[in-house]
Amino acid sequence: MHCEVTDIGESTVTWIRRKDYQLLTVGLTTYSSDERFFTAHGRNSEDWTLHLRFATEKDAGLYECQISTHPPTSLFVELQLVEAHADIVGGPDKIVKSGSSLRLTCVLRRSTEPPAYVFWYHGARMINFDLGGGAAVRHGRQSSELHIPKAQKQHAGNYSCVPSNARPASVNVHVLQVEKPAAMQHGSKNNSKSSIHSNMNQYLASAFGTTLMVLICR
């Protein structure tokens, strides 16, 4: 949280949490027993920034930056916390044909900074460093993409995108097996019928030929 002060002179900058009037910092010294709070101020800078590590929803609310002038001058900052979360485009189910390309894109929503990492899981197995068949994981500033060039039956199942700084997301992948076209199946049936007719004709010819030979002999 920023507090810009010009011509501070001998005055001191104090940060106070308004909901319980907790004194947090005075100058660069932290007075709160909560060590997550500290103030940073660079040389020749007019900004006295209050930092809060590992913020939670309980930390939301109004904060006061007070300058010890006469009378005191205050600047109020309202801290609003939102939960960052991951979102897999096209979820929660994705259907691809066997042999086609499978591309899963994970986008971070409401994230204030890039994640330190994004892990991809297939079921319970982390696959970032265990990819084969030309599959690859590519990371952007606020996104990550898993690409499998030719999806097969073993690639079906649940995939999870797990960023370091956001709630994870999952998608169920279904890989459809490609069936033979109807024309090919029809042709196969016709071939089977032709083969049956041919075999039957050979059998009849053989049978009648045998009968004719018996009659001649008699």
C-alpha cells in the first residue's frame, strides 16, 4: 500500500490499521507483533510503502498513513483481497479424436503477479518433466499451455493446472477412437458376400460334376 509524502521535513510516517487502531509501523520500524507488516522507503523517494506478506481475507479493510504534522495529515487506503484462480479454456470437458492435436491452455485470473511455477498433472502424476511423443509445456506471463500433437487412448483422463499463486483448475479429456467409414464397411460386407457366393458356386459345380460322372459310368 502506497503513501506518497512531499516535503516531509522532520515529520514521521505512521501506518495504522483502522478496524482495531493497531499501530503497525513508525518510520521504518515495525511496532506490530504481526511480523508480516513492514514499511519500505527508498532514498530520494516520496513513497512510504506498507508491505504485507501472505495476506488473507482477514487483512482486508481500511489502513491509515499518518504524517506527524501539526495538525496530523492522513491518507486512507482500502485493501481489497481477491482470490486468484486458474481457468482451463474449454473446460470442464474436452473431446478430441484419436490422432488429433490436444491443446490445453491454463489462464490465471485475478493474479497480481506471475506464478513462480505452473505444474501440470495427469491424474496424480506430475507431467511437466515426463512428456513424450513430442508433447510440450510452454509458459507465458499469466498462462501455461500443454500440447500433445497426437492424442491417443492413454492420454484420456483428468488434467490439472496447478499454479504457485492461484487456485488450481481441472479438465476431463475424452479421446474418441476413429471408426472406419460406412462406405468401407459396406464394401467389406459386399466382399464377404461375393466370397460366399463364389465358394457356393464352386461347391455346386463340384457336386453336379460328380453326379454327371456317375451317370455316364452307369
